[in-house]
Amino acid sequence: MKLFGWDKILFAVLAILLSLHYVSLIPQTVDQTLLILVSSIATLPVLWSALQSFRNKKISIDLLASIALVASLLNREWASAAFINLMLTSARIFYHYTESKARAAIQGLLKLRPQTVKIKRGSEIIEKKSEEVNVGDSVIIESGERIPIDGTILQGEASIDQSSLTGESAPVAKKAGDNVFSSTLAVSGSLIVKAEKIGKDTTLEKIISLVEESQKEKSGIKTVAEKFSDWYIIITLIGAVIIYFFFRDIKLILAVLLANSAEDIAVAIPMAFFSAIGYAARRGVIIKGEDSLEGLTKVKTIIVDKTGTLTLGHLEVQKIVPFGEYTIEDVFKIAASTEFFSEHPAAKAILKYARSKKLSFEKPDTFEEKPGRGIIATVGGKKFFSGSINFFREMGIIVHSSEFQTIKEYEEKGFGITLIGDEHKLIGMIVLADKIRPGIKEAIAKLRGFGITHWVMLTGDNEKVASRVATELNIGEFHANLLPEQKVDYIKQHLKKFPKTAMIGDGVNDAASLALADVGIAMGAIGSDAAIEAADIALMKDDIAEIPDIVELGRYTLRIARQDFFIWGVTNFLGLALVFSRTIGPEGAAAYNFITDFFPLINSLRLFNLHLKIK
């Protein structure tokens, strides 16, 4: 029988037994025997939990509960022992219920997976159960169907609703060569997908597993619950010794332990964080545990990778500068024709821009690419060139001083330059840059408002490119020309001086750096095992705007936790006042604590009612 089912049975038995005890409906001998038997059995799970904590070199709040239970049994306070167990059992049931409620939103995604799928084998189409799909199978996905596996599109085009994983509302256009993921929906179009991850290996299942575990330990940042446990248990045990020294009254000590129990906090605080983690997961943000969420609220420094994090990670045309009698359109048509067959990132950016502007251009009659230098192409019977200034000089093409000055001005600002010319002169130049991600400036401003004022940018790009991006984003410190291992070395040295540091990266190239930081945040982690495993917080989509929202979520959760502590403190103070005034004894203290236990738990439940924007 599952523990949750056992707790429900135990709760019912304890509640009925205590009710019969207080209304005296059964003989005293039978009543006492049943209280002893049931209380002793109910104490075993608490003792076991305390023992497991000792084995893990931790002192848990269950230790105090165990002391109170053993003391009650030794002093023949059978009803008190029953009340303590009723309190602990009800707290466990309440926690399991709220935990399952938070998890249900994530696990509910599994129900979106289709029961049967169509697999193409040659000219034959076979219908099979979802769990019978094998890696390498060609799965047919039609309009309106959910995708049962992670894989790569072999044929077809479709609009895919990825909200179940990323939280984004707008469908994403997918075509051959693109990746698709389990539980996402083909809104329109049809696909044939090669299955690459099935069952427990899919992105969806990994996310659910991580949210359920949420137990990754992090050194460097202690959670509010851990700090509380550290001092509370020690103070309570010392207090019990002092009370015994002055009063020599075991019943008084027992009543103090019962009135001052912290099982409600031990349940309410993790429950609050688990609720927040479940909420974040529904938005496509995977947080691996309460230490990661709380740690993010304490971060004072953010180290951020440039390419793919602050920028989009690919070149885009920023400006076209014509020379002489040529127009912008002339320059770009010639550039698009000259670069037509090139696979260079600059060529791809130029062609993408030309197609987006619906410019008409010709394919080159001849094409010769000199890697790392430039291109020679014939268009309409005339020879054209594209490349760097050194390539043009090598080809004997004149670059006038005014043109050279214009080129240097853009290069000094950190832009990439592709020159276009014919056999005699320059025609113009294309100014390129890795574009800043939309929303980055606003996100950085919000995070600065949260007290994260120290920003450091790391990049493998040259000094000028790094300077341009850092200046545009108002990042005061940057380090350029870094290899991946140099980024790791920098973070190691940085953490010695500045603890409470977060690292934001793409999760694949930056996996080692993410793992080192106090809080590692991976962007665009959908489908990336490396990103999900390395980071403490994984953003399923490339949207850095989620980070301020998650900081705000963490701050709101901490407010709830602090309110829980305040409620606990007030009720415990009143309980101790009743105990020391001899108004209540051990049995009354247990009953009082049982009732007041629910106050912080109910407060934590407010996290289930989170709206999209946390205030």
C-alpha cells in the first residue's frame, strides 16, 4: 500500500479513536489499550524519518516530533501521543494532497500524448500504440494531432503549438530538418517525423521527472527553511534542558515541545516552493528545486554569455552603404547574386534580407569562393567581387581614402563588413551584426531594479564586437576572445570574490559554466539534454524576459514563506503562554497545535492562485 493511502487510514483511525476517548464511549481498559497500540504504530514512520535524516547527516524537525512522541509514551500520555500523530499524519496528508495538485498540472501533459500513432514503413502505413514506437520509426502526424515523440521532420510543413512545453501562445512554423517535441500539437499541416527520443527519454518526460524530484543540492546559498531548521532544533533542545533544570517537570517539557512543534512549517515552506515550481513549469520554465528559486532572489551578480544569449546568434543586415553612383537597391541586388551559392553566415544573412524585401536578383553564371577571403562571381556577363578589404586589395581593386575611412568607422564600432565591387572599384558595402535579442534591455533594467547591478559579459568574439554589445546594453564589465575553458576559469576566480552569482548561457556550449555558478540559467533548453541537466533553471524558449518574472516569483514565494513563519511564531507564542500559565497540559498543547498547524498551510495555498503576472 502506498504511504499516502496508509496515512489516510491512520488519520481516520486516530480521529475515530480520539473522538471515542473524549466522549467515553468505550471502556477505559479497551480505550487505553487501543491508544497505546495505535499511537505506537503511528510513531514508527516518524522515528524512521528521523533515522533517515541522521543517516544523511542531517537533523530534521522529525527529530523533535520523535522526542515528543517517545516522551509522551514513556509518561503514559497516550492521548497526547495520539494527538501528536494525528497532527503529523494530517500534515503529511495535506502535503501529499497539495503536492499532487501542483504535480497534476505537469503530469496532465502526459494525457495529451496520443494513444495510437501511424508509422510509415516503405509504402505501408501501420497503426501502433504510442509506447510501441521505436527510435528511427517514421511517424505520421496529421493536422490536429499531438506529437508522441521527440524527433526531426523528414517531410512536410506544419504550424506547431508548443505551449505545453514552452508556454508560448503563438504556433511555430516547422519544416523539414526542424525538431519537434512530444505533447506539442500540429495546428495545421502534416508531417513525417523520424523518432529520435521515445518514452522516458523525451523532453516532456524529463521535465516532469525534474519537477517531481526538485532535490538538487547546491552549495553556497542556503534556503530559508534550512536556516530555520538549523537554529530551531538546537534552541528547542537547549530550552527543554533549561526547563527541566529549573522545573524538573517532564509534563511541562512535553507540553512545551507539543505547543512549539514546527511540523506545520516543515510542510508549509516546501509546499509553497513546490507550488511555485509547478507554476513556473506551466510557463515553460523548469526550476530544479527550492534552493534554485530562492537562490535566484539572492543573486547580486549575473555573468552572461553573449552569442545566443544577449544576441540572436546569427548575423543580420544592419545597413547598406552605396559608393559612387550606385543606389542601395543596386548594391543589394549585386550582393545577393554574388553570394547566392555561398554557405558563409554573412552570405546567408544577405540572402535572407533580400528575400524578406522581395528583391529580384539573378543567379550567378559562374561562382568561385575563396574560403576566408571572398567570392568571385559572374552575373549578366560582368565580374563582381565580395569580401574583406584585404581581398579587394589582393584582387587589385582600388579602395579610395574616403571609402576606407567609412569602412574603418563601422569596423571600429564592432560591425562586420562585406564589401561589394566590380573589377575596377567598390560599389558599396553591407554592414552586418549579431542582433541584440528583443526584450534584453528591458529585462536587464528590471533585474537591476531587483538589486542585480553587477553584470559581466563573456564572449569568444573580438574586443570591438564585445564592446559594441556591452555599450548598447550598459554592461560595464566584459571579457572578449575567450575560449570555453577560459570562461570556466573566469567563473571559478569570480566566485571566490563574489558569491551569489548567476550564469546565463545557452546550456550546450556553456554547460560547464552553468554547473559552476550558484544559479545556472539555460536559455532555449527545449530538446537539449545538456541544458536541462547542467542548469538549475532551464528556459524552454529563448526569452530572457522570463528571468525577471521568475525572480519576482521567487520573491513572492519568499514573502509567503516569511508570512508562514510569522503566523507560526504568533501561534506558538500564544501556545507557550497557555502552557506556562498551566492553562493547558500536554494533551491540550497537542490539540492546540493540531488546530493552529493549518494556518501557515492555508497561507501557502495562496500560491495555487497565481496569476500570469506576479505582483
